[in-house]
Amino acid sequence: MSNCIAIDGPAASGKSTIARRVAEKLNIAYINTGSLYRAVALAAIRAGRDLSSLDRSFLDTLKLEYAENESGAYELKLNGAFPGAALRTAEVAAGASLVATQPVVRDFLLGVQRGFAGERMVVMEGRDIGTVIFPDAAVKIFLTASPEERARRRLAQDGESPDGATLAEVAREIAARDKQDSERAVAPLKPAPDAILVDTTGFSLDKAVETIIGLTARKLQESGICIMK
Ligand code: DC
């Protein structure tokens, strides 16, 4: 069994915020795997590459690691620097969805992601953590929320949507990403057969975090794993 609490789900389902809070409460590391796809897209944009056909030799030049930022939190570094807000622009989000359809990119990041879980339990959040990266994860959660609620959440996130974007436009952009993420041939977005499905529509953040912590605690207890304080 892998030392991984896998939290998967579609765009703007609240995964990142919830996964970060769960990791804080359990005092374990948190890895946002969407940042890895975003970092690949950002690096390719910066290098003037064609995002629709990346090759392994380019990917092998990328250095992706987690390091402590100024506030002491672990954050992704790309080629020695924290990309920060550059990862969260609409251009990079669309680029990430495109590069994520390419087997060469997924294969490259599979190795990177597996390298992050080891002796200690980690919370890893993404689209295929419970299905492909760690099919034997200790806990698998699949988060959803209605498209309208996800569009509202996305609109409330700084820098994620173009200035002046309307709810309808954001909902359309989310629907397009859902379609691309769930219909791609490799590692499509779908719950693992043994994942626990949680619909957070109408949940406050606190309620969502409490629910996931409760489910995680139960699952770990059932498996005889003790990490709770
Ligand atoms: O979670 P996010 O919006 O930061 O993810 C960016 C893109 O990366 C998204 O379109 C889907 C893709 N992705 C993926 O295919 N597999 C993952 N484990 C994480 C993200």
C-alpha cells in the first residue's frame, strides 16, 4: 500500500484548498500535481515550444522539485525558481490541459510524482492519483461539485479567470476542461473503482475539510495505519 492520500476531482472542485487543509491538520506534506502540468506548460511557453507536441528530450531538461518558500510552506520550484502566480494564469491553465493529453508528458510526470511519496504519508491531489499514479494509495477520495458551484469558486479565485469574465464564460471554460480531461485517451479523469465519492456542492470549506478528515481517519483505521495526532 502506498503512503498516499489521493484526492482527485475536476477543475475547481475545491481539491487544492481542501487537500492543503487536510495535510495541515494531519501535519504531512501536500503535493498539488496540477502545478506540475502547469509548470511543464509554463516552461514550454517560455521556451517557445509547440505545446501540442512536446518531446522527452525537452521534458528531461526540466527540474521540478518542492522547496520551502519564504513563509516556510513547501512549494513547487521550476528550474530553480518559484513560478508562483505565473502558474495560475488562464493561458497556463489551458496549456496545462493540453500538455496533460500527451502520453510523453504523463509518463515523464508519473516518475516525478512517484518520487514524491516514500516513507512518510503525503496528501497528493490531481486527476489520476488514485487510478494511475498510486492505484494502491492508502486513501482515495474523489471530489465533485456542480458545474455552477465550480464556476462560482473559480471566479472567486484571483488571477484564474480573465478580467471581467462572466459566470457563464467561466462555466463554459470549466466544461471545456472537464471534457478534455475526461475524454483524453491516457489517464482520463474518472474516479477509481474504490474511491470514496464526495460531492461538496453547498458545503462550506470547513465542512468539506471535516468530512474528508473523517473519511480519511476511518479508512486509515480500517487499514491499521496510524498517522492521526
Ligand atoms: O488542477 P489544475 O487545474 O491545476 O490542473 C491543471 C491541468 O492539469 C488540468 O487541465 C488537468 C491536468 N492534470 C492532470 O491531467 N492530471 C493531474 N494529476 C493533475 C492535473
